[in-house]
Amino acid sequence: MNPATILRTLALLAIAAAAARGVSAQAPVPAKPAAAASSSVEAFHAARADKAPLLAITRAGSRLVAVGDWGVVVLSDDQGKTWRQAKSVATRFMLTSVAFVDDRHGFAVGHGGTVLATSDGGENWTRNHDAGADVVLLSVWFGSAEHGIAVGAFGFAMATHDGGRTWKSFAPGEGDDRDRHLNAVFAGHTGALFIAAEAGTVFRSTDGGDTWTTLRLPYDGSLWGGMALRDGSLLVWGMRGHVLRSADLGKSWTDVPTGTDKSWTDGLQLPDGTIVLVGLSGAVATSRDEARSFRTTILPERQTFAAIEAGPSGQYVVAGLNGIATQPLVAP
């Protein structure tokens, strides 16, 4: 399995070793979780849930919501200063991604084809859909209360146009691209949709996900995520320090040096325009010129970061192997 899938679907302790061995391309999906971690039980309740392995973080209005292993969901209403575990989460499967359409309604996805939904800002989560016990979902996106997409390992993808009441599977790729691991789905400012995948592949849709075009990037490794920048350009990132930028909706790409071979897992653009990427072994990269250049710092704790979200002014919130914490922004 490639390290991106390891990060999002296996114990995070295995990531650095896998990356060091150069594991890439295709490999088997992990075995189904044991019955104790099945979808039929509530999430594990931890004394310090904010220290549990967490893989994704987002905002539900002003609230921060993070999800991770054993169905753990944690919430913060004070910009990440304190955290509490959600009251009820209807799974013990690992949750890998979370998205909200407003301050109350959201979706989380993960192992075992799990799709959860909340209508109270993340306090309680119920089963929304089961995509299949062998399905590993890695990313979920919602553009409106009705339209959402979830993607995962071995080319699995599905969409809803009725707020999660029904989901229909689709294949963004053809031929050899049909089974690519689909690591992250995100939207551009023009309404185009993108899926970052393995083998230097990005899929693009300009019609709301009805049809998809395969884009080839000048880097053939796994791409773990992406986002649209406020100047309209696109950014994708992935293994071995690679970050690629496009100013023409993915027609052409520039590989932007980051000064490290540490793999990038997530990124965001802060309100002041600063771009921050986080990754393995404590890697943090910042840019103030719309990702035309980066300054990378390796934090001394060398923790593995899986996700990032904006925090209080001058700070950001990171989630990963050691749970969730607030970090000061180092000026690039």
C-alpha cells in the first residue's frame, strides 16, 4: 500500500518506515477491521480523546471538528484551546475525512465504507451509508447541502445529489487509471472538481462530477491532497516533498521546490494569504507568494501531521499521530 493510504487507513506509526522503504504504487488494501472495531458499536471513549490518532480536521461554523481512529471525534469551541469528545458516534471504524456544509450538517467517512452524518454540529453522528465492508474511503467533499462526493482506495468513488439519502458509485478513470487510489477530492474556485490520486494523476471535472478528464503531472508519485488558492491557481502535494502548482486549471503544472524530501499530507491558505503545508516527521512549509516558493521547517518533535486547520491569529491547529495541538505560525 502506498504511504498515503497507510497514513489514512493504518496505524500512523507505520508511515515513516513505509516512506523510508520507498513503498509506492499499488498494494493490497488492509484487511477488514476486527469485529470489535465494527460499525455496529459506538466509538471508543477515551479519557484524553484529544491525544488519540486523528486524521482530519475541519470547521463547522466557528467550531473545530476532528476525526480519527476508533471512531473518535473531538470538538473545540474555543479555537483549539480545549477539546471534548463527541457525545455519540455510531462506529469504531477509523474515520479518515470530514466535511461540513454549514455549522450543523456534516459528513465523515472512513474504513468499512463508513459514511456518518451529523445535524447538530458534530455532537452526535449516525450511520448514513455503508459503501461496503472492503471499501476504504479516504476523502469526502460537499459543495452544497445536496451534492457530495466520497473517494477512496482502488478507484472507488461515489456521489450524492440528495444530501446523502442515496449514493451512486462512479469511476473517474478508465483503463489503468480506473484502479488508482483516490486520495483527496477538492473544488477549484471556478466550480471545477479535482481528485488527487496516485502515480502523478489528477482527475478533473468541469460539469459537477458527471464526467472526468485525466491529467498527467510532471511527477509520477502519489499525490495526497490539493486545494484552490485565492488567486485562482491550484496546488497539489504528496510524497517526497513534492508540491505542484497550476495556473490554468490543471492544463500545465510546475513542481515547486520545498527543500525537503518529507511527504506532505495536508495544507490550507490562511485569511492573510499565507499558505501552510504539514507532513511527515514534523515538516511544515509556508509561502506568502501564492505557492511560487516555500520555506520549510522541521519541528524538533518530528511528529507526523495528518491535517491542518486555521487557529487563532498567528496560529494553526494540527492533527496527527499524537492527537491535536495548536502551533504558532513561523513567518516565511
